[in-house]
Amino acid sequence: MKFTLSSIFSACFLLIACCAVAQDKGAAAPQDKKKDSAKALVVEVPAGLRIGTDLSRIAMHFFQPYRTDATITLDARYRDRIFFASDISWNRTSHSDTLYNYKGNGMAISLGVNYNLLKKQVPKENFMLFAGMKYGFALFNYELPNYEVPGSYWGDFRGSLASSTKTAHWIEVSVGMKVEVLKNFYLGWSIQDRLLLTKKISKGDYPPMVIPGFGKGNKGNVFDMQYTVSYLLPMWKVKQKMSLP
Amino acid sequence: MPTARYMKYLFLFLCCMAALSACDDDTKVCDQDTRTFANIRFRYPVPGNPSQNKDTVLPKVTVFALNKDSLIRKRTGLSGMQLPLDLHNDTSRFYFQSDSTAKADTLTFAYKRQPHFVSAGCGVVMYFNIDSAWSTKHVVKSVQLNAKNITTINEIHIILHF
């Protein structure tokens, strides 16, 4: 059932992405007509490194008490509409009930590019509606110090899984927005679809409960969202094309 | 444009759904049947055409693991049964009587065990990989291994032919 939901989300996500491209193309047509009358202007605008944190990771602990996560988000404007982006995540997972104890922790980094879909018309406007793609890598370890397989007829089976270190890789696509609410101070949200490349982790006999930076370890495809607060450290300037009416 | 407006609402709806699905505490819910019993069906050859087999119902079935309490006691109208395999050993042996007047058979299953962490909510279950299955031949004619891997109760793993 969850796999089906995830697949529906993926399909809708792709549909929206396609529609966005289609609308963008559709919208381009009338602008082409105006091209003759519009002046293309190139101005230098401040750019730099934007550092933030994902507030949803803090909220997550209240919904899923076994998870403690922290994510630092970074992005740096490279060209007019291209931003290099990275997320650095940390996770600790600890759960204990009558059937099993679980302990895990690890780090993850994802690197990629965001593309700003908005065309700028005002030099100081720093809104951003973006689509992006990232590659993610996690290094983590986990263990099941003890677990129990209930057996009402033959008696319960008790076992343990020793601590093991694993790596995971995934590809992530995202769409979202960032808005400058105060000077250099941004709020933003985005949704992500992550596709695990190291499938044998999720399909193995002991999939981890959580892969840091990715999500649930027994899923090959996960949906997630971020709500970020970030601060821009202006460090350099970028040439920005603007079409003035 | 109306389509663009609907797309906006669809997008918001998807965001909400994504947020909700990402936030559920999955240690609280096990949303699947985690029983990994050997699922057994009874069959007999069609009279006049012994090459064809048909499902059958046995009159009064009694089953228990050797030296254990009974699992099924003189139950009527069974066309199959689900037997829990020994979680601690790689062999399980069962006393099997199809009718109260019939001679009993001993069913033996040899397998490998593999604990499997299903999910945060379901915990660990035992998967079995059956190497072989056999029986004494008082009433049971043969034992057919239909599916070697027992990871769910929903498929037929063994067929007993009478």
C-alpha cells in the first residue's frame, strides 16, 4: 500500500514537473513577440553562499521520537540562474520496545544543482522557484542489540545483529522555493523524491530503519520535504540577465 | 487560467500528503501479515484420470509437532493447513492424521532459517528456505514442494498428494 502511494506521488511529481516545463514553453511564446520591444539588460548583483538549516528535521523528532536529525543546507549562486547546492545531514536512530532494540547513527552529504525557474525583472528581487537534482551519499552504522521473533507454538526466538557500517547512494530530484523575508534572510520549502541506487540495502535481510539524509531504509523510493531558514553571505557578484518591459 | 489554478491546489495537496507520509510514526503500526507458516494444500488424483489432481477436503484432521501440543485436533472439512515451523531448529516433524480411523503419517520439513527485519512497526520475522519435505506413506502418497521460500502465508508452499 505504501509502495503504491509512493509510486502515485512519484507519478504526480513527474506530471507536475512536465506541466511546469510545458507551461514555461507555453508562456515563452507571447514573450517572444515582445522580445523586439523588451530590452535585455545585464547587471551585476550580489551573490554568495547561503547557509541554512532544515526546520522539518527538528519537527520530525516530535512525530517520530526514535529519530533525531539535523540538516545544514548550503547553496551558492554560480551563474544567473544556476546554484550549486548541498545538504549535510546527521541522524541518530534509537528505538526500544518489547520486540527489538535498534541503534543507528550516521552522516550524509548530497551535492547537486538547483535551477531558478523565475525570470528576474527587478535587480533586488531574490525570490527563487527552483527545480534541482542532487546525488546523495551516506555513511552510517546500525545494530539490533537484541530482537525477538514471537512464536506461540515453538517458543520465541531471540537473536541479535552486530553493529555494521554501510554506505548508501541515491539520486534526488526536488522542486521548491526560497523567499527573502529580510535582507539576506530566506525562508523556503521544497519537496524531494529520492531514489536509492544501492537497492541491496533496502532489499536485504536487515534493512536500516533510517538512512541518514535519505529516509526510511526499507524503501527504495522516498518522498520528503524541507522547510528551511537560511542566511546569505554575500561574497561575490554574478552577472544577471533581466528583461525589462 | 483554470488549469493553472487546479495545478496549484494539486501541488499543495501533494505537499500536504508528502508531509503527512513523511511524519507518521511507523514504529506504532505493522501494516502487513508477518506470519511465515508453511501453507499446505491437500490434493488427490481425479478418478479415471490419475494424471490430473484436484483439491480435496479431509474428514477429520489431527496435527501436532512430535512431542508438542496439538495444532489441529479432529477438525473436519479442511482442504489445507498452515503449520508453524520450528524457529530454533532446521527441521520440523509433525504427526499428521487425515481421519480418526486412518493410520497417521509423519511429515518432515528440512529448511534454512533467516531472520528478516521487516519494518520498524513489524520488527523481525523468521523466513524459511525449504530444502526438502517428505512423509511416511501410509495415507500420504507424496509431498510436493511448490514454493521453497516461506516469506508470507499467502502462497501455497507444499502440496500433499493422497
